[in-house]
Amino acid sequence: MTDPQSTTGRPQGVADQDVVDVLVAGHREVEAIFVELEGRQGAPEHRRQLADVVIAELVRHSVAEEQYVYPAARRALPDGDQLAEHEIAEHAEAERTMKELESVDPSEARFEPLLAHLTKAIRHHVQEEESDLFPRLRAAMAREELVELAGKGAGRQADGPDPAAPGRAGPPAGEPAARPRHRPGGPAPGRPRRPPHLHGGAARQAALTTRPALPPAGSSPGRPGRRRRL
């Protein structure tokens, strides 16, 4: 069996993946769930389950990006600060939509418009990152640095500890601390967990058996001390 191909077309194993490979794989997993939700198939309980999974995926993905990728962009790119702030603002917009979607039953009229809005926003965000930010990072940084980023924690979305957990190690020296995040809570009573056909690796499966507890809708998106953003 041949080795999986990276986003640049080079053969590689998991140990050789750089941070872009890891994040692009996360994008593809999220897109697969969006496509299934857009099919509007299955019972409301199953669609609620899929919505919970995609929210959990997006929260973990954003933690990885804001903890490691955007600080790297600030250091490596001449307009890195501007790019990072733009991407973080898009995370905040998506989080507001997720907070609303989290509390809406799939049988309610608001569910589909909220889901469509979230899907559109995330696809736009992904397109920007994959066509601009990620290629520029690969051009500006040594591959060894990008692989190291993946190893240090940009893959946190897949199998890392919750960044808000007590005792979590801080960011590397010289990097800004991540904004405070709310710890994910357990699944809501009566909510099903990750569908069997969506199980990735064992670590991802374990990470996604809990749903993120998003902050109240309408919270002010301030700076330090702010609520956790997607």
C-alpha cells in the first residue's frame, strides 16, 4: 500500500505531516459532515448528533490555529498581524452562529438557516486559509518548523488535551498566550455521541465524545479575558 499523499502531493506518513497537512485534513473532515447535513437525511436525533460533532471539530480546530498557526504567521509574514486578526474575527463570527445552532432542535425552522450560515462561513474561511495563508506559511517557513508545529500541538484538534484544562503547559517562549477558553462540557442529556461511521482515529474519537460548552450568545467579543472563540 502506498503512503498517503500530503496536500503538496508528496508521499508521507503521519509522522512527516506538517501543520498544514494536519489542518487541511481537519478541513476535509468538517466538509464531509457539512455535506451529510446538507443532505437532510436521517432522524432529527441523528442530525442533532452531526451538528454536535461538527461544532466539536471546529472548536478543536480553532484552538490549534489560534494557539500555534496564527502566532507563526505573525512572526513569519510581513502582514501576519493583519492576517491573524482577520482569521480570528472569522472564528468569532462562526462561534456566534454555533452558539445559536447548539440550542436549536433540527425540527425547528431556525435550524436549517443557521446551519447554512455556518457552512457558508466555514467554507469561506477554509478557502482563504488554503489559497492564501497556508501556501504563504509554507513559502516563508522551513519545513522542519512546520513539522515541529504539528508535533507541538497544531494537531491538538485531533488528539491533544483541552487547552483550558488545569495544568496545561503554556505557549512556547516568546509566543503570545492563547485567549482563555471555556472547557468543553459533557454531552447534553439524551444527546447521542459521534456516529460510528465518522470515527477517525482512537484519539479523535475520544476527543469528540464531549461537546464544547460555548459561551452565552451575545457576549461581547473583547480582547484579553474574552470568551473562548471558535
